[in-house]
Amino acid sequence: MSALFRLDTEVVLKGMLHVAGLGRPKPLVDRCVAVDEHGVPYLPASSVRGRVRAHLERLLRARGLPVCAPPRPERMCPHARLEGAEDGYCLACRLFGSPWRDAAVVCEDFRPRGGPGTGGPEPHTWAGLTVLRTGVGIGRKLGTVREERLFFTETLPRVIAGEGLRFAGTMEVRAEPAELGWLVAAMRLVTHLGAQKGRGLGRVELRVTGVARCDGRDWVSEDPERFCGEVVGLALAGSAAR
Ligand SMILES: [Zn+2]
């Protein structure tokens, strides 16, 4: 039976990161990182959801389970009419939604750990903490440097003031434990976020740092490590039996 779960999730930077968004325009910078109204960088929920969904689709495909192929509507649930898909939708669509179905996963934006007053950087200092990376545009046809194509990308460093940079956010999921297991398994496969993976940016790790289950009225905490191990086990055991 499905229940409501809350996963406290952390994005741990393993390298410099550039997640584009409505940044604060800066002179000479071509690509800004996403910042909130206080100038503090954040990771939009959509960037994390998108990566997790992509890994979930891959994982389901590898296990021979039904999964549709966005973005063309005729190849997406329910139009794809996948064999074995529960009420016409694959697990990726049931968890992350589609134009024709609400998502079971509600994800908030990820904010840096250690905000003002908790030892983290104060909002006004963030502008000086980002790192500018230069790049040159390479013409696809000739493979040569194109003139006037030097550009600057704003990135977040992996470590700030001796502390590894981490972003925290919560995901609320209404699902059965085995379905949640697939979600957690897909989260474990995420190794990159944001743009310019080819230029060595965006290495990350996703960690579940807290789990709570709603028993109808109250939230009951679970040990995250044990819980994640159990639900992933349920997911994989179910698919092996097919
Ligand atoms: Zn689907």
C-alpha cells in the first residue's frame, strides 16, 4: 500500500558545479549560476529531478521493465501503451509525472547547508565565492577555435572555507516501498549535475540523510541507511522475479 514518505536529501559536490538559472548578471560573465533573491546559489528542483528520472529510466530499461521514451508525446505514457505498465503509466511517469499525470514526487529547490547564523557563508559574501572558468567556442564543422568565442562560466567551488559544499532539500513521495526503492536506487546512480560535464564540471553525489514516514497524522523517523537498503532490496527483488 502506498504511503507518504519524506526524504531529506543532500547534493554533495565532488568537483566544481555550474547549474544555470536566473543568475545575477555580472560584467563579462556569459553563464551565471542560479541564485535566489538574496544572491545565494541554489540548485533548482528541476535540475535534480531531471537527472534522477533519466537514471531511473535507464535502470528500468536495463531490468527489462516497461518505461516510455520522452519527449515525443506519442512515445510517452499513456499513448505509448506499454505492456505491463500499471494503469497505463510506467514507473518513471508515476513517480515524476507527465503532461497527463501528476507526479508522486514533490521536490523542493536545494539550498546550501549552513545558511546565515549557522556557520555558513553570509548571503552577501556568495558573490565573491564563485569561481570563473574560461572556455573557448569550438566550431563543430572545422573543429577549430571560433573567433570572438571566448566565454566565462560562473561555477561553484567544491570547498568553501575548508568545508565541502553541500546542498540540502527534501522530496515528498507518495509511493509503495518498492517504488521508493527504485527512486533511491536511481538517486544513487547520479554522478553529475548541471552543465558542461564534458569540461569536467558537475561531479556530485546524492545522499539520503533522513527518512520519515507519515502514519496518517504524524511523521515517524526511520534510520535512513537501513530504510534505503530495505526499499532498494524490495525493488530489485521484485524485478528479479519477473
Ligand atoms: Zn512513462
